[in-house]
Amino acid sequence: MTPPDLSRPLFHRRAALSLLAAQALMALPRAARAQEGYPSRPVSVIVPWAPGGSTDILGRILAEPLRAAFGQPFVVENRSGASGNIGSAYVARSAPDGQTLLFATMSTHAMNDALFRNMPFNGVEDFTPIALLAYVLNTMVVHPSVPARTVPEFIAYAKANPGKVAYASAGPGSTNHLCAAMFAQMAGLDMVHVPYRGGAPATLDTVAGQTQLFFSAGTQTLDHVRAGRLRLLGVTEGRRSALLPEVPTVNESLPGFEMAVWYGALGPKGMPPALVSRLNAEINRALMLPEVKDKMAAIGVEVVNETPAAFATQLRADAVKWRKLIQDLGIDKSDA
């Protein structure tokens, strides 16, 4: 067999094209080349809260469809402590290669910077927003002894009884506290804040009538509402919830009021945009699966689909909003 004549123009062109292709591949940033085989090993999904909480449950619900989409396990790891700061700081220090993700909440990224003195990260600047996952159904409930069945009736009652209405919270600076404080500020009410060590005792004392008002996730309140131990006046999101479409929002009576408690998927700062887009698309696809939506609804969570840019915009707006309110309320910063 006659060997090919490598001096012929065709072989020169092929060799030149091969060389150019190799040079182009080498010129790509290392992170971009790594995306071709992403993920190269199991992905760590850090939840900065204890096992069994809603963020943990949400992460475990999404783990299977993401494994199916990417061909590698998405392993939920709980790194709790310091109001979510320990796990979040771990992700902030990780490589921006998509192998370590964070499933966190509004409080860790939009509130903690204003609440703690010694923050190990900046909730906005040190992360890459990937996907807004869901909103918690957040409720405004009162003890049945309160003679109000609507938000306007409650505002009128509280104005007629300054300093006599007490609202519960899971502690100073908690979402319960800030939600009620914002409500009082916007409605011009004089109410008493009663902080507890967690949401469970705050719920129980509101059921017992020791406090009259509580803003909290539906997972803590709706069973009591159904049993007649609490009365539901509204939900705190900017629009009516698909989970309770017949229940009005607070802002229908108090324009501008909104407490939308969200869960989000984030990565370390500097993740490649193409990888962020791919993760966003697969997470959004998983969230819309009927079995996923049903499981989320069962824990009082409404899934959403947003772009990384829209999530980033909401994160920045919430950080500004809550910092201002925390400063206006004069809440002292704590050590993280």
C-alpha cells in the first residue's frame, strides 16, 4: 500500500486546522474547559441549617431530579450554626466550579449582614445567584380573642388600643420580628414585641393568647387555623399565593407591605456564566415537575422559575430594604 503523500495541499490544510483547533482549546479559560465534563464528581449541596428544616427538605426533594439531569449525585450536607453563617461561609470560600452549591434563605443573604458584627462573608457580593427556588407561604395570624377578621379591622383595633397588642417572634432580628415591625411602622401602630427562643414557643404562646399577633410560615400556623385556635388575616407576599388563592395579601390593605421569604440556590463568586445558565435551566425544569411541586406544596412552599439575573436583582433589593429597616429599628448587631 502506498503511503499518503503528506506534501499534498489537503494534508497541509488538515494539519493546519488541527493545530488551530488545539490552540483554540488551550486558549479557553480553564473554567470553561471544565464545563464540558461538569460535574466531574458528586456535587455538594450545602444547607446551612439543621436536618429536617424546610431548606433541608427542599434540597433533598431536588437532589434526585438533578442527579438524573447531570449524571452525578447531588449530596445534601448540613453545616448549621450562627444563623446560617457557617455553611454559607464555607461555600463562599469554595472553588467557583459548580461542585459546591448553597441552598440558603433570604435571612442569610439579605438580613445577616445588617444583624451581625463579624460577618465571614458579604451575602450579596461573595456569591453567584443561580436560581430562585421557592417562596415560603408566610401568614399573618391573630388569636381568636382579637375582634378582627380582616387586616383593616386589625389595624383599627390596634390603633384603638395603643401599647396593648403584643406580637410574638422567634427572636430579635428574626423574620417574624422584622415582618411585624415593618407592619407596625407602615400602619402607624404602637405594639409590644415579645421575642421567644424559636418559632415553636412563639406559636404556642399565640395559640394560648399570651400574644395576640404572629407573622410566621404557614407550616407553623395553618394547622392551628384549621382547628380554630388562630385566625388567618392574610399572607405577606406581594401577590396572592397559589396555595391559598382565596386569602388576601396584607398589601391589599397596606400598599407597599411585602415580606416574601425565599429560598435560593447560589454558588461562590465568579462562577462561569454558561455553567450558571445550565444549572438554572435544570433546576427550573426540576421545580416544575408535578411530583416536585406537590412535595413542595405539602411543606407550604410555592416553587418559582426565575433567571439568574432576576434572582440577583431581588437579592440586592432585599438586602437594601432590610438593612434600612434594621437600622431604623435600632436593632443591635450581635456577634456571628
